[in-house]
Amino acid sequence: MDIEGNKQLQEDEIIVLSSIYESDIFYPNKDYEGDKSYTFKFPVLNEDDFSENDIEDQENIFLKLNIFYPETYPSDEPPIFEIECTWTEKGIDISLDEKYKKEISNKFLEIWNDFKGEVIVYEWVQTLTDYIESELKNSLIEDIKKNNASTTISLPVTPDTKSPNDSSEEDDLDESLKSMHITSFSNAPIPEGVKMPEIFSSKEPIVDRKSVFIAHIASIQYVTQVGMVVRELLKNKKIAKATHNMFAYRIEEEGGVINEGNDDDGEHGAGITLEGLLEVIDARNVFVMVSRWYGGIKLGPDRFKHIKDIALQLLDEHGYVQHKKKGPTTKNVKKKSKK
């Protein structure tokens, strides 16, 4: 299908969604003016929920699903998405556990694989609505009651907000690893004789509106090597200071089982984009990370294109782009959950 065909299907889908949902639930995303982007706003917890659970003086909590339409949707690629959870009245971001973000991403990917070539945003919305009610809602209530609404709130740690006591490089490195949710990778036992893989980085970055993107790859055979490679990369102060270091890996284990996973490092949707890229080119036994230094100007969905392009370029240079998958794999897939 050509770009015009995709454009028509997208416009038809937007008309249908606008007829189903009220304008305060589904509306254009004004943060990315000029881009084809829309937002769904879902209530997660309201005053009645707080009252029923004896939680006082709390305001409504909403979850937002930001959808970006690439030119290749729905013929070749799914929409790009971001998930935000905010305590609207307080203006505070609530950091969803990686478990929830990963589960939502996996559900979306399953739907895309089942309906590839068709518009799927409505199915995504229905799935997310069900997930909020069945999983997310009760978990947030338990966290708020248990921690008096404190530990569900996560503020980003930047060089300006770090404590003076966090001066040692090792402490900084451990904090970076913790924020990327790979502590379990770093602390896991490494099979005897496994050495640090050789790491290759992009020779030339992609630069767009002052944002800089560089990719890094390494050949790996064990999931524990993910932690080894990330720790080694973050020893480079320039990489450690990147705004985001998103990564994905894909390993073929015994019996043909594919073990794959990703981490957004705060750039929601980037990890699953990289994981999807590895799956599309059927790359195996490889780790890929993309470092992004934010230049102060929002790129909208262009940032996902740059993340994918810089990773694909480096993967191609090192022989990982051999063939594209023709259809869904018949092999078992084992996902690594983050903790």
C-alpha cells in the first residue's frame, strides 16, 4: 500500500474514533504541532475511588496514551505511542513500574501482530481501558495507601538535583543502572568464561534540531551480558550524561527459544521500537543501545525515526541485517521482565 492509501485509512480511523469518544477523551496532541498526533485521556483514580479506600485529600489521576501516526501505518508499521500517568491537579508525573509499561507494550504488540495491515488504535484503547480496570487501578491504590502517596511519585534525577554526597563515579553509575531498571541484569551471575563483548558505536551521529543520536551494539549470548555491556557503556561520562540510553536485546537460546527485552530509560516507546526493529530484521544474539542528548526542541515522532535509523545503520554495518521476516515467527518467545 502506498503513502496515500495509508493516509486515507488513518483519516478514516480518526473520524471513527472522534465519533466514539468525547472531545475531552480523544483530541489532537498540541504538544507536537505539525505532527499527526492524538491523545487519549483515561481516568485511573477519582475522588470516589479515594473515598471508598479511605484516602483523603487526593485529586484525580489520569493516564494519557499519545498516538503518533507514521506514514507507514497501517501497511508496514504500528503507530508509535507514549504512555503518561499524571496526578493532574498536582502537576506531578507518576512513574509507572516497568512491569506495567512492559505488559502494556506487549499487549499492543500482540494486537499489531494479529491485525497487521489494519487500523488497530481502537483495539489498543479497549485493551488499555481493560488493563487499567483489572490491573493498574488496584495496584496504584495499594501503593498510595502503603506509602502515603509518596513512593508512587518519581521525580527525575539530573546533575542539578543530585546530592553532593553522590560524588563517586561508582555511585553515579549504580544510580544510572537503577534508573534504567537493569539492576537484576548487573547483579546476575555470569557463566564461567564469559568475557566482556566487544562494543561498537556509530561513527557519525544523527543530529536534528540540536538533539544528537548515537547507537552502540554488542554481540551477546547470555542475558547477563546485557548488564555487563550497559555498565561498560555508562563508564563513558558522555554516554552516562545522555538524556536517554534506551536499549533492546534479542538472544536465541537452546531449542530456538527467542529471549528478548528492552528498556526505555524514560523515552516511552523507544525500547519497544528497538525491540521491534530487531524482530523485523530477525537479528539474533545482539544488544543495541541508542543514546540521545536532548537539544531543547521537541522532535515529536521524528525522534523514534532517528532512534530506529541510527540503530539500523550500525546493525547493517556489522552484518545483522540479513533478511526481513516474511510473517510471524513460529518459535517460542521468552520475554525478560524488568524489576
